[in-house]
Amino acid sequence: MLFTKPSRRDLLKGTGILIVSFSMSSLFKTAFSQSGTPAKTVALDEVDAFLAIDPRGGVTLYSGKVDLGTGIGTALTQIVAEELDVPLARVQVVEGDTALTPAQGKTWGSLSIQNGGVQIRQAAATARRALLQEAAKRLGTPAEDLIVEQGTVRSRSDGKQVTYGELIGGKTFSLKLDKQAPLKDPAKYKIVGQSVPRFDIPGKMTGQFTYMQDFKVPGMLHGRVVRPAAIGATLLSVDESSARDVPGLVKVVRQGNFLGVVAESEWSAILAAQKLKANWSNWEGLPEQSALWEYVRATKANKDDVTSNVGNAEQALEQAPKRLSATYNFAIHTHGSMGPSCAIAEIKDGKLTCWSSSQATHDLRQQLAAMLSMPDTDVRAIYVEGSGCYGRNGHEDAAADAVLLARAVGRPVRVQWMREDEHGWDPKGPPTLMDLQAGLDANGNVIAWYSQLYTPEGAIGNVKLVAAELAGLPHEAGMVPGNVIQNTAIPYAFPNVRTVAHRLAATPLRPSWIRAPGRMQNTFCNESFIDELAAAIGADPLEFRLRYLNDPRGVELLKRLARFAQWQGRTLPKRESGDVATGRGLSYVKYELARTYVGAIADVEVNRKSGEIRVRHFAIVQDCGQIINPDGVKNQIEGNVTQTVSRVLKEEVTFDRSRVTSLNWASYPILTFPEIPDIDIELIDRPTEKPWGVGEPSAAVVPSAISNAVFDAVGVRLRSVPFTPPKVRAAMQTA
Amino acid sequence: MPTTIALHVNGRAILVKVDDPDMPLLYVLRDNLGLHGPRFGCGLGQCGCCTVHLSGRPVRSCVTPLSAVGKKKIVTLEGLGTPDKLHPVQKAFVEEQAAQCGYCINGMIMEAAAFLASNKSPSDAQIKQALAHNLCRCGTHQRILLAVKRAATAV
């Protein structure tokens, strides 16, 4: 293995290290107090919050951003090793521990490198400058004469040298992070920009890796939750005798509508949860799924967010000689993590420790503290990597479940959700509806664009915890779907544009963010409707976009995409005859109109008889500025494309009036191996630009690229995700 | 009443004490033996995360009752190869960096290793068919396919 990641336990032990050496002449302070209290700072403006160097020169990176299986642990390590000039193998990373890592914000929104990595890079640059100053003093050489190689500072003139370990080993920097500290010239990068192999992968291939689902603590019991039979049902009674014969059952835990079991072994907990008889009230508060879009349209909007307003779109529409309109919608999706959410909680001496795969341990800490009405300072939330989550899935909820069960039995409790808990109770990507209108003048120029999005209100914040709500304990009010109005505004320079989001007071299921939240839905609507406009005037979809795009990076990207995918201009759909028709569709996004650019061309086959769509190929060109790890970026793009093809062709959460009914992979099917597309990727590297996020943007272009390709193939528009065979057949019948 | 069951896991004969002989094999492997390779994904035999080899054949340990194991030899991801001595399939997966979160990878490797043992030079379509019942949510399929192809030349 290239380098190893120490176990969590080693790291925890490391925090209590007692260091007695002290040098008055050093810039650096002795690490931690001599009483042995771990006094590590997590303040965002302190270098020590991010970095520590031990006497042997080993560097520890403390990252508030966590690796959700995306490889950012390795990428962040590359940034640190590069900026400090130390070998990669000497850098270890601690992620998402409220006692040790700075609160760098949730691991979401494709911001781990863009924000988190940039903060970390600045901390490393500040540290490097201080280390050079200290070395200059020690060696009696001007700092300009010093070079750093492999963590050793050497004088160019006389060859004298000192290692980072000797300079600071075990002491703290005690330095404010300096935003002006000079950064290394990207032209000199040796590690950033390289496809360094991920440090977690060998362990994951051999069973040596410890996922949250594998993590154990001494004395731990096993818990399972028993969720209400209907989402809003009240627990009327529990027949504890129904589970009494399960060996090893420790306790049936009931608090309000929160119900769970704790047992000595995992299997006993599962059996007890299955056997436990509970009597729930009826509740039928969900709308009829068959009338979902009518329900969404009829839901009261608490406010309107106007996301762009140029000229007077409504007036221009009225006066336009030619008008087009269309309505698009996008189904409710679940995160569908392969491993159901899992967490362990322990309450000891009035202090709570919670291990989970939360993408936001600092926020989870506050939520758990609020739930138990205890001070934040008595809660420590520690990240342990789990199954991929693609947003806010059930990890935090499992943590809250574990906390309530642990509190009830006075011992540490591990909770893993069962499959139906994950599919049924993780928060969902909410249903999204958009009405679009456009006006064209007599020459086919677009003179007006007006869109209205119907999406739940709420934005940044924490999704309420299921356990807290069921148990009647303090929790957040309101909905938190993520920043779902992003990319309602469009990248095209039409003279009159108005984009409005009607923020709805309710949505059927607890919402949260799933990969490219809102950006995916909105880009689906916008880029499909753009394709409709191009077709309406008989323009090539690529040329049409370029006509209205005045962003040089966007223009370059689209031209490279055309070349890369050998786009043949076309002004009409192919509408191939025969049972199986093939088509190509194009899509483009500038993520949030502010960062990563992605262009996509999809090749599809549509079976006219069965209505089945096969996505054969995706070509992606992406410009995310500076690239830290090209293979890591490609891995993210491949994942985005494949996962989103799955979402677009197959996925839809189903529910009756009481509860979610798509509770496993049979009722919520996802893409299987025989159905996967081939993917080719071209990355535009811009080493001197800011590094932008890659975790989501390439997902946003997938639905519209497929929809546009289907139009090319058979001449019909698919405006409702998922594009299931019945919908395709229906669209072809009405065409 | 606890029952003692004899198992053969990764080359070792072991005895486990269980309350329920119908408990799925997965829980013995994970909870009694502390193995991390086989993982709980669905408990329904739908996703493949829990796959182990029973007498060389891939089975879903989440729906395999202990009582059905008998004398069959069990091999888990840990028994297939170790970091120092990777099985060719594991090696190929590392070389192709064929993982994102990696939670499904146990099943992918175990399924592919059993498949390649009897199919020395499979086509892409055959590999995809062999893995058709192993789900991956991260969308790592393309890399997994490349890894299995790479392994096919090495097995």
C-alpha cells in the first residue's frame, strides 16, 4: 500500500499525548497543556485546527469535510502534501470529528475541494511560511535561500538542513490562518494534478477497511427501530410480550411514537423488531400518488423567489408572434444507499459520543444536543465512513435512533437500519414541477423566456431527525430541501427572461438534498426546453446554444464537446424508422451559473414497441478549473452519469395515502450492469484557475441529454422523469 | 437454547454458538467472527453486498440460514486474498481504482471471482450478465467491468 490511514482508535489515543519539551526560542508553542487535556483547537482561523506535524515529520490533516466515498480524502491529502512539500505517504487525515476538526460546513454541494480544500491549502501555505521562517532562524540563513524537499528544509548555499519534525514536532503552530500566505506556483506542482491512487481502495478490496457498518465499541448492544405503520400514525399500544421469547432481548424502548428494541446480538434485535406487536392509529395524510402533480400545483406557495429578471418577459411573451410552452416534472427519488444507515451512540458521565457517517457532524452535534436538551459541549460527533449517501440520507436519523436507544439502556448501542427503513424513511428528493414559456420573433430569435418552478420552501439548514420528531423531543421545524432553486436562471442571453420559483408550503415526504438537488431538475427542464426551441425554428441544438451563449469558457466547452463526440449538426430529428430508433441529445450546464461547466452528448436507442430506452453512450466534457486528481474527477463523472441514467430511466418513490411503498430494490429498481452506458470523458484542466466542485455538476446534464436524444430518435418529447416504457409508449401514441 | 455449529471459514474450522440455527450466515461472519468483507445491504438477496463463496459458488449470505451451510467451505473477501497477497480479481480492482464508496465491492469481487473461475475469456456482455444481480449505487460499473476484464487475463 502506498500509504496507510491510521485507525480511528490510534488517532483518538494520539489526542491525549503529553509533550513536555518546550523551547522559548521557538515560534511554536508546546502542543497541548501539560495536564494532558486535549486542547486541540478547531477554530477555522487557526492553522492548528487543520494541521499538526509530529516529531517524525508525520503530518495530520484535520478536515471538516469528509470522504463520502468520493475520494476527497486522498485529494485533500494531495493538496496538503503539495503545499507543504512533504511525501504523500507522510500525510494522514482525520475527518469530521467535532473534537478535532474545524467546522468547514456540510460535505455537500460539490464544495469539499472548492471551499474545504482551498481553506486547507491556505492553512498549509501559512504553515509552510512559518516553518521556513523558523528554519531560517535555526540555520542562520535567509528564508529566500531555503528550499523544501520531502519535509526537509535545506539551505541552498551551505547545504545545512532541518526537518519539519525537528522544527515543530509535537508543538502547535499557534498561528492565525493567513489568506495572504503565498501559495505554491501551480507550474511547480508534482502531486496536485496527478491521478494518485486512493488510499482507501486497497483496504476496501480486501475487507480490511472499517466502515461505520463495521465499527464497534466495547460493551456495545444492538438496536433496531420499529417505525410507525403510517408516517403520521400515533403509537396506541405495544405488546412487549410478543418479543419476550427472543433470546438476548434487553429492552423494548418506547418514547412517544418512537419505538425500538435493544438486544445483546444483532440478529436478536432484528428478530425482536420483527416480532414486536405494536398498535398504530390510522393516518392517511399523503396525497394520492396518481394525482401528485395536481397536488403539487395546488399546494399553497408561501413565497416566490425570483431568480432572474431581465427586461419584461411577460410582456414580450404576449407580443411574440410565436409562442411555445411546456410543463416538465421530476419524480420523488430516494438516495438508495447500498448499506442502510448505521450509527453508534454512547452516553457516559453525562457526555454523548456518537459515531456515524453524517456528512455534517458539527451540525449533527447541535441537533443531538438540542434533542436531549444538553449543551453542545457535552456532545462529540465523530465521522466514520459508511456506504455512499449522495446527499442527506438516513445517516443522521440512525444517529438519533442510536442516541435514544443508548440513553434508554445506559450502554452503547449500535443501530443499523433495515432495507425498508432506508427506502421508507430516508428523506427524499422532493417532486418538482416546472412550467416554461418562450416567445420567438418572426426571424426565429428567442425574445422571451419565462419559467415557473414549483418546489418546496426552505433552503440551507438541517433536516429534522426522525427520532426527535417521533419522540416529541426538540427538533427543527420546516422543510430543508437544499438550495433547489439554483440553475432555474439560464446561461443564455435572451432579451427578456424571468425565472420564478414558487416555494410550496408542503411536500408529501420529508425532503432533503440528493445529488445536484434542484440543479438536476431545473437543468432537465431548461435544457430540454432549449432543445424544443431549437427544433421549433429548425436550428441545430449546438449552434442554437452558441448563438445565445456569451461566456467564453462555455463556448469553448461546447465546441470541444462537439469535436470530442463528433457531433453532426442537425436541424431536424432523425425519427428513424424501424422498431429500434437511435438518437443523440445534447445538454449543457454552468453549475449554479457560477462554476463547473459540463457538456454532454447522449446516444440512445428507443424501442418503439416496448417503449424501452437504452442509453448506449455518454460523452462528457468538463471544465472544473484546476484539477486535483484527474482519475478521481473521472470517477465522479462516471458515477454521476450512471447513477443519473438510473434515476432518469427507472426511479420513482411510490406511496399510498399512509406510507412509502417502494421499500426495497424490487419495488424501487435501479440500473443493473447489462443496462449501463459507456462513458467517455474529456477534462479541460486549468491549473492556474480555482478548483471547482465535481461531485454533482455532471449529473445535472444527464436527464435533458437523454430526453433530447429520445426526441432525435423518435420525435417525441419526454417531459416527465422517470422515462418509463409506459410513458414512452404513451408519448409516442399522442405524437 | 444455544446450539453449537461447526463451520469452515477461510481455511479454518470453527465452532460457533448461536441461539437460532436459522440465523443467516452473514451475522455469524460479521458479528461472531468480526469479518468486514460480507456486508448487509438488503437482507433480501437483492443487492449482492453480502456475497460469499460456499464450496466455490457465490451465495447471498444474508438469506442463507446457518443450518443450510453444512460442511460446505465458506470463503469471504478476506479469505480470497490479503493486502499482501491479493487475489487477481482484487488486484485488478485496485489497479482500475474500481470503487467509490466501495460498499458493494465485496459482492462484485466475490461474484466476479467465482464467474472467472469457470469463464476464462468472457465477453463484456457475459461479464455484465454475471454481475446483473449485484447492485452498485455510486455508478462504478464501468470501472468494475474494466477490472473484471483485466482480471480475466490474469486469472
